[in-house]
Amino acid sequence: PIFPLLHASDFTTGILFSAKAICQICCSPLFASLIDKNAKGMMLLGLGIEIASLAMFAATFSYQAWLVARGLSGVASAALISAGFAELQRCFQDQEERALAMGFAT
């Protein structure tokens, strides 16, 4: 377990885990108009942010840096998931095929 090495309490560990969801929920509506214009670009942006987030996790043992990296991961997830579903909707016009494709994507 890594969290005892960080001297993080249960509360701060919970904040660390919830940071991704909070950032994802806050950023998803903001990305909607950008995704409508450029879904593939947003997917690439999301992948780039996710790579940066993972590099931050690998490079440090600081709680504050991990919190920022976890928030960046949430931003990346908002871009990737929203853009991915928008792209599936564009590619699969038939409702049954779209439902199957979205089922496979999740």
C-alpha cells in the first residue's frame, strides 16, 4: 500500500479518489460544443492529457502532484468518453447498430 508512505489520512485518500469524478463531471458539459466541432481532435487531446497524467503519477510521490494528476485524468476522461460516444453516434446511424457499438465501447 502506497498511501501510508504518503502519510495520507482516509479522508485525503477519499478526496484523491473522488477528484477524477469531480473533474469529469465539471468538464463534460464544457467540452460539448468543442466535441461537436472536432470530436477526433478532442479524443487526441484527451489521450495527450491522460499520458501527461500518467507521467505525473509515475514521476512523483507527492500527494499534491497526485491530486493534480488525478484531476487531469478526469479532464481527459471527459474529453475521451464524450468524444468517443459522439463519434460512435456519427458512425452508426442505425439505432440497433449504435446500441451494440456503445455496448462494446463501455
